[in-house]
Amino acid sequence: MPRNRTLIVIFVYWFYAFFIVAVQNLVPVGTASEITSIGTFIGNVFAVVIMIGLIIRLFIIATFQLGREPPSDERDNKRSCVYLILLVSAFFLAAWIPLFSHIIVCNFTGTTCYTFRNEGTDPLRILPRVNAALTPVLYLRGCKALRVALFSTVWRPCSKNRLLHQQLGPSKSPVPA
């Protein structure tokens, strides 16, 4: 998405937030509830449509770029990364759409959306957190280049420091405590 379009989307969502607060302070509770439910529905639909549109566009661009490259092992690796992006995106949508749908239904029916006292016991609120933990795991599992980069630049230096610390002992550590 171009920078200007991104800024417009951000501005519209900020305007919507201020608009909803103004509506809730200026009109009766029943009218504010109706306007909030319609706004939530439209906002969630736009967010999901934008995400799906960006995913499809990314897939089309990546597939087109892969079609221009000559056959090679690197091209096959890139192709698997494109499919990995689709898989991660599908998990993202599968984790967030139930929560969006629940909030929309609660707003339209006028019921309380927070049926659980603790978000840690609410399955719909756990799903986005599972997605946040699962996304890096999927990328690491599916992309060999990312795995190699992580282990060579992050994990190896950390493990060398740990081994050095174990060999020298806690009292002879080169790093001051």
C-alpha cells in the first residue's frame, strides 16, 4: 500500500475513534450504542477486507516476481516462502475473525461482550495471543534462510557467551556484575 493511502487509513480510524467518543458523550445511550455497533461492524469489516486484500496483492506480486526468475534452488526456496506467507496470513485471520465477529454480534444485540472475568480464560481472547506466539514459530519452521540467520547471528553468540561463562565460572566472568 502506498504511504499516502496508509496515512489515510490511519487518519480515518483515528477520526472514527474520536467520533465514537463524541457520540457517546453527546447523544442518549441507546442512540450511542446503535452508532457504536454500526461503526464497529464497518471498522472490523474494513480491517479484515484490507488485510485480505493486502495478502492477495502480496501473493500476486510475489508469484509474478517468481515467474520472472530462472528455475533454481533459490527460486524454489522463495516459492516456499510465498506459501508460508499465505499460511501465516490464514492463521492470522483464523485467530482474529472469531473475536471480531463476537464483538460485532455483541454490539448489535446489545449484550455484554465480556462474559469471562479473566481474559486468560476467554477462548476468543486467547486466540490472538496464540497467533502472536505461533507466527514466529511458523516463520522459523518454514523459512530456512530465517532459521540460518537467527541461529548464526543471535543464537550462536548467545551460546558462546553462555559456554564461556560456564567455563570461567561465575566468579571469573569477563562481564562485571
